[in-house]
Amino acid sequence: MSANRSRGFPMMAKTPDGHGSAGGSARTPSTTDETRDEAERRQKIGAILEQGERDIAADNGRDWEDVKRRMRERLAARTQ
């Protein structure tokens, strides 16, 4: 195994003349935007989960029937 592979660097294909890389840059603007969007989405999900944990600790719960009804309403609104 090469030193680069052992450090976790991906193998890069060479151009037909043997110089440089055949692939483009891995950091395109769309990739950066997607990564930023994914990070924001994960942060929002984490905040929701933390709020849920605080609600549970404070014994602020909701009836399961109410939760199911609200979930069905939200799903129905998305499909319209």
C-alpha cells in the first residue's frame, strides 16, 4: 500500500500523458452547497431532538393519537 493510501488519501487517476489528474476538482460549488445544506439540515434535526429530550425530562408529552393526527395532516399537505 502506498503512503498516500495508508493516510486515507484517495487514489487519483493520471491523464493519458501520465501527468496531473484525470478528474476535476472534488470541491465544486454544487458540492460545497450540498455539504452546507446537509450540515444545516443536520443542525436543525439535532435541535429538534434536543428539544424533544428537554420536553421528556420536563414531562411535557403529547397523546399518541394527537401525534399521529398531526403527522397525517403534515403528510397530506405535502402530497397536495
